[in-house]
Amino acid sequence: MTAPMHDTSAAADTAAVDVAADVVKASVEGRSLRQIAWKRLKRDKLALAGGIIVLFLVLVAIFAPLIVGWLGHPPNEFHEDQIDPLFGTPKGDMGGMSSDFLFGVEPKNGRDVFSRVIYGARISLLVAFLAALVAVVLGTIFGIIAGYFGGWIDTVISRVMDMLLAFPQLLFIISLVSVLPNDLLGLTGSGVRILVLVSVIGFFGWPYVGRIVRGQTLSLREKEYIEAARSLGAGRRYILFKELLPNLVAPITVYTTLMIPTNILTEAALSFLGAGVKPPTASWGQMLSKAVSFYEDDPMFMIIPGAAIFITVMAFNLFGDGVRDALDPKGTR
């Protein structure tokens, strides 16, 4: 016997309904903020290019010894045979570039420019990331406290931020470096300078983060979910770290990506002025400072570290702008 025709038709109708329900469910499935931000970021080709360059630079800084061992020479090794004994400039064209010295050599001493640029990336990124971390931690803590509690607490913290923003940061670092001992907290030489740079840049940078966090907190503390948490008996610590802080991640992340290139430029400027890491430790700003005396005879010695700073800062800025647009709740892209 064959099955009744109406049973087959009912089964087909049921299958069609299930498929339609699955389609509707898939079409209205919610997306998290992370998914929405990633979808927007993927559409921004410049931001993606900047992010790829940033990732590449971070990997270069981490694996600098391997890269230099493979493609270059030790950064403090002299190669006098590559220097013209009469003029003190590199032999050959383009600053002595060759298959053995990819970016040429330094005037006078013949150190490998490629190796020193690679190791200089370590110094710049290390100082920039650590200083940004110090600034973000301090700025988030004081900003959220000032915005949530208000009153005299807000007044005191805000006036401290105004005072730090008006303080001459570069002059303070230069003055501090001139009186620092060579040994401090178990560190010596360039280690002491790096500690000072990170501490001072981070300390004077937290008011910028603090102002943004404070302003966002003033707005968020009046939201319905904060009032609901209070009505349910939630304590201040819970509201600060479980309700407010997660909603501040987006602006903090955006400002961090834009703060890092500023820190890179600050470190380069201080190294250029002689207040950065001590020689012979490689630094982009220090290389530019030395290149000033040789820019007419060997312009590549100035162009290469200058281009490294330009590309790094540009990549971070492009990536930071893309992250800002991707995390903007009112964005339409």
C-alpha cells in the first residue's frame, strides 16, 4: 500500500515552515559590539593596512635578534673597512647600501644602519606601549572615580589634571635625566633612562585619558541600568567595575591607539635632544641627531630612521582612526 497523499503534503508543508523559520531566525540574529566593530573595521582598507603594519613592527621588535642575525650585523659592531678614511663617509652610493648592508652604514664608525633601525624599533615601541599602559591605568582609575563620585573628589582630581596638563613635560624629563644616577632600582645605563621615560611620559599623559573617562562616566552614571543596579542594592565597587568600566572600554581603546604614536614621537624627540637612551643603545631619535652632521654627505643616514618614525606613526594613526570609527555607536559604515 502507498502512504496517503495528505500525509506527504503535510510533511512537505512542515519542512517548508521549518526552513522559513530558520531563515527568519538567521536574519534577525543579534550581533555583539565586537562583531559589529570588526565588520566596520574590515571595510576600512586604510585602517586594515595600518593594523597590518603595526603588527609587523611589533613582530620585528620582538624578533629583532633573529632578524639581525639573519640579515644584518650586530648593532654595535664597527666596520671601518666600509668607511672612506679621508672623509669619514660610507664607501659607495646611497650610504654604502649593499647586499651585506641593506640600509648602508653609519658615517665615521661603520655600524650597520639596518640593525640599528631594527633595534631602535624595540626602544620606541617599548617606551610607547609601557607609557601608554601607565597613562591608561591611572587615567581610567582617577577619571572614573572623579566622574562617578563628583563633588569635592571631582574638583580635586580635575584640578590635578589641569596642573599636569600645564606642566612642561619635556623640560622636566631633560632636567631629571641630568641628575639621575647611573644605577637605579637594579637598572643601569639605558635601563634607567627607559624607566624614567616610561614613568614621566605615562604620568603626564594620564590626564588626557582621565578627562575622556570622566566625561563618559558623568554621562553613563545617569543611565537606567546604573539606577537599576543601585535600586537592587549594588555597591559602589560593583557599579564602578561591573557596570561602568565595561562600557568605557571602547573610548579607552580608541584613545590608547592614538596615544601610542604620540609617545613614539616624544621618545624620538627626547633621544634627539640627548635625554633618551644612552649610547650605544640604538634609538631612532638618536640616529637622527647624529645624522644632522652628515646630511649633506650621507642623506640616507637621516632618511632611513626618519622614514621609520613616519611609517610607524602613520600606521598607528590610521589604525586608531579606523578603530574609532568602528567603535562609534552612531556610525553607519
